[in-house]
Amino acid sequence: MNTQFPAERILLGPGPSPVSSRVLRAMAAPTLGHLDPQYLAIMDETCEMLRQVFQTKNPLTFPVSGTGMAGMECAAVNLIEPGDEVIVCVNGVFGGRMKDVMERCGATVHAIEAAWGDIFTFDQIAAALEQHPKTMLVGIVHAETSTGAHQPLEGLDKIVHAHDALLVVDAVTSLGGHELRVDDWGIDAIYSGTQKCLSCPPGLSPVSFSARSLARMDARTTKVQSWYLDISMLRKYYTGGGGGGRVYHHTAPINMTYALREALAIVLEEGLDNRVARHAKMHQRLRAGLEAMGLSYIPKHSLHTLNCIGIPEGANDAGVRKRLLDEYDIEIGAGLGVMAGKAWRIGLMGHGSTVRNVDLVLAALREILR
Amino acid sequence: MNTQFPAERILLGPGPSPVSSRVLRAMAAPTLGHLDPQYLAIMDETCEMLRQVFQTKNPLTFPVSGTGMAGMECAAVNLIEPGDEVIVCVNGVFGGRMKDVMERCGATVHAIEAAWGDIFTFDQIAAALEQHPKTMLVGIVHAETSTGAHQPLEGLDKIVHAHDALLVVDAVTSLGGHELRVDDWGIDAIYSGTQKCLSCPPGLSPVSFSARSLARMDARTTKVQSWYLDISMLRKYYTGGGGGGRVYHHTAPINMTYALREALAIVLEEGLDNRVARHAKMHQRLRAGLEAMGLSYIPKHSLHTLNCIGIPEGANDAGVRKRLLDEYDIEIGAGLGVMAGKAWRIGLMGHGSTVRNVDLVLAALREILR
């Protein structure tokens, strides 16, 4: 039976991002057992590198065995008990999802809103905390993939912790591409995806939880509603925590772990500061080119990793994207949610954030939009 | 940064099983976007092959983006609403987990038990249904990975459906290695793993749901507690069902899908009947060798895919397994749950179920146990 080999696309959408051959090769190494001492060493090494990339010392830092949304769900189900009050900041699809996921955990969600493309001021969040004093958690999206908005986070912990609440951050499209300092910024729970700025195939969701989050989990009086994502069991496998050494929970995605380990090694070889600077520079290069063509950015405070631009008057949304894919093998993203038909999303993430890709997508757009 | 390359183990434990180089190579193909027409075609092809391997025409047949336990949780969260009464058959770790997972969905679980290593008679299940007439679901494990017991299923649907309940089957360690006919056997929901008899790395959980299951989901009055596993949304991505064509839900594990597609192609090239016959033959060969050494099987009705044997008097459990791993690069499984320290589990699954592996593990055990 012949299976068709996939084309070599240039992935400049909202993710997955291009994966280096080095990571693909690492992923194809022989499969080990999930309790093999060699595999446990690889998992430990992966978690240690994740700590470096998250800039945290949190022992409970590991890749959840699912894609980014599994990480969001992991944070929600472990921190929330039915009846808890939480604040979720909604300015796009992923804030909306966080609200939905937390409601499914039985939370009473106080959603605060900003226009799509806008960001939240700390005053707005502080006011919501004053209004809802029983709030035990504030959820916010660092990099809103649906709008390209870049939410500042530094200092927000002071406000959230003053109300004895936990700071939960969606960093799916920022980890490894934007400055993100989990410990310095007092983040209590954070989740990301492998297929964005880490340039690893999708399939794992790196997460990290602070001691404050762990204390909250330890104080639960109800079982976590998800067995698969229950940290009281997962931590025994990933950290040997809770006594009794490492305990089997589920079969981890072995080869995906190889891929993530290699992708993280590449990130650390480049250095976080260099990598963040590269993403900034490529964003500026793309932005200059797009604006020179008369295209404009939707968010005022744009991500470097994802460029969300308005579709110009008269251009055929699907037609342009199809030509990019068919003639150039370039994938860019359509608008999502209320942005559907109004925006394009050009990702410059990880291995894909290069001069070559910026210049290529600009040249292609110039030709197609001419 | 140098990452260590994994050793080439011979995986004869309870999974993962050995992965062929063809599957590893397929997995390392360039990553496509999850909405790329090429990727959607690959996903469609994968789902169609899954239907053939499950022997079902169920449109809702797809790989859940998580390992086997995510498949179990997917079945539970979508079928069960709080307060539902269910029957779960518990004769090992995985029946016990099904009970736990379903309780976390708010079900009242009537557990019926058999000794570890034993199987259930249909009379026992019928009696439980008589006793609990409000039962909406019967959960049972086809291949109990913790004990090696092989549960017959053919005809059970008549009893379960007569009580207007759904038949939910755990086929993690049987799909692709044992006879398993989803439609003929009237199974309403089934989940498996990729890393057992399909010989694909872990990371996906094939599932299939009957029309009866879908009707139950459509009649829900409460939201599914897991966003990540909510079939009302997932079906729009995997089948375009529910109207409106394919809709983005989460980023599927692209490269894992390549691997699964290739693994399924290999299964279908061999042919299901041939494959089942090969697993039977290799089991008999191993069994003859083990029994000639004086070792004995724990289950009366053993799986062909997993051989659960008692640890012989005087043998050092961990020491023997360590020698197998260190000197022969052979992984076998320890006992799980109440079998810990009492049993070894030798898997002969998929690509690993070969004369070569049977003879090698027998030779190694003969030498070590001498």
C-alpha cells in the first residue's frame, strides 16, 4: 500500500511552524519503553530544558501528553473545584476557550473583555478583582493567536497575589519566541504548545506549576475530573514526587519526547535572548515590507511571532491563501472567530522566523496582490 | 548540545511494541499544517484504514490526540452525564481505571468483579443488568493488560442492548492482534492505543462510536466536561459532521498521524486474518517454550498479545528484568497492581510478534533462570 509523502510546505501560519530536519530525525529514533531508565533520563533532561526555557525552577514542569489545548485543560481541571470563582480575560478565541474550559470545571467565570486586537490594562484586572473578591484565579493569554495581540504580564502578579489569587497564563504562541520569565513574573500556572516557537511537531503541551499552585492542588477536597490530566498522579511519573518514586500513569508519547528534547536543545544552543531578538527583528522586517505594500496590522501591540493583518479591500481571502499554498507552498493562516474573512495571520515562529521566509512571503504577496 | 541517541531495545513488554523503520521514517516526513488539504486527506485516509482495522462502518472513527487512556476518557466523558448508572467489569488494573474515570464523570458505577486473571461470564453480566435496571452503559476490557486475560465479547451485545444499555470496550491491547469485529459484535464505543498491536509509537488513541452512541451524545442535556475530548466539536474536524464542513478544533499531532497511517497500511497489507493468526502462532510458540521451562501462565484464558506468567520461586524479579535489559536489550514488563512482584508480562505485539523475538526471549530466560 503506497502512502503519499507530504509536500514540503513553508509553514507561516499560526502553527505548526516549520520543523528542522534535526528534530524530525531525532523523532525517528528507536522507540524506548516509557519506564526504561534511558527514557526516564531523556524525560528528565527534557523537563530540565523546559525549566530553562520557561525560566523557572518549578519542579513540576513537564510536557502534557496532548496538544496545547490539553495543557490549558490540565491547568484548569487541577486548579479549579466546582463553585470556585475565577476571572478570565477575553480578547480573542483563546481567552474565550479558557472561559469555556474553566466553566466545564464547575467554575463561576467572571469574564472581563477587551476588543479583539486590544490588550488589558492592569487597572482593568485590578478593578475586576476588587469587584469579585472571592476570585481564586486570574487567567490571561500572553499571545492571543487569534488576533496577534501581545499582552504585557510583568508586574501583574503583584495585583493578582495581593488578592490571594493564582496567575494562570496561556503562552502557546509565545514560549521560545517572546520574553517570558515564569518565576520573575510570578506566574503560577502556564501552558504552551510544542508546534509554535519551539518548532517541534504538535503533540505535547509544556506546562509548569508554582509551589502556590501545588499547595492549592494539595488542598483540594474533590477529585480532579480528568484522570488523564490529574497531576496528583502525573507528578509521581514526571518528578517522582509525593513519595514512592516514579509510578506508571499512562504511556507517554516516547518519540514526541525525543523531538521536544531536540527542539529544546536547539533553543538553548541559540540562547533565549538571541532567539527573542531574532523574532523581534524578523517581525520588524516583515512589518516594514507589509506596511510598504499598504497592508496594516490589526493589533496595536503586535506579537513578533504572529502577524495579524487586515485583508486589503478587493482581495479574495481564500483565493490568495490558495495561491500561496499551490504556487509557493506557503501556508499562512485565515482569520479566526470574528476575524474570519477580515484578517490573515502570518506566523514567524522558531525555525520559521528567518530572513529567507520573510522575503519569500513578501515577494509572493506582492505578486499575488498586484 | 549533544542529545544521547536511544538504544535499540527489543520491546517485549506490555507496550510500546517495536516500531518498524518504515513507520519511524513516515513519522519524520515534513510537518504539514493541520488544515492543509493534503493533511486532511491523510487524516481521512487514516480514519478509513482505522475503520477497516476496527471492522466497522462507523463514520465517527478517528484517533484521539492523546495516548490510550485519553481514548478511555473520551468515551466516558462523552457518553456519561452526572447521575448516570453504569456497570463496569473489573478484573484488573484497566477495569479499575475505567471505574475511576467514569466516577469522575459523575456516574454511579456498579462494579462487578472477577478474580485477577479470570474473565467474566455473560450470565454474570446479565445478572448485574437485572439487578441494576437503570444501567445505561456496560464497560468491559477485551484485553486486560495487567493480567493477560482475554475476555470473549461476541454475543454480549444481545444482553446489553436488551437492557437498552451501551457496550463500551477497552481494546488497547487487542486491536490489530486479536479478532475484534466492532460492527458484528455490536460494540457501541471502543478505544485502543497505537503503541500495542499496531506497532506505532504512543501518542494517539483510535476510537470508534456507533450510531447508538452518537444518539446518546446528541441527547445530552449537559456539556461534556472535557473541552479537549468533546466529540460534539471533534466530529466537525474529523468527519465534517454536524454541518458547516470541517472546523478547526485543536492542532492534531500531525507527524503522529503520518506514523499511524503507515502502521495501519502495514496491518492491512498483511491482512487482519493473517495478522491474528500470526499472533496466535507466536503465542503458542512462546507458551510451549515457557511451559517447557516450568513456567506457568496466570490467566486461564490468555491473550496472544500479552503473556502473563508467574515469577518462578527463587527468581529475583527486578534482577532478571534488569539482566534482560542490560545484557540482551530486551524489555519485558513487571507485574502491575496486585500482580507486582508476582508476574512478568511478555508482550508479542504487532511488529514484535516474530519467531526471532520468541526464540530470543526464551533463550535469554533459559540462560538467566538456569
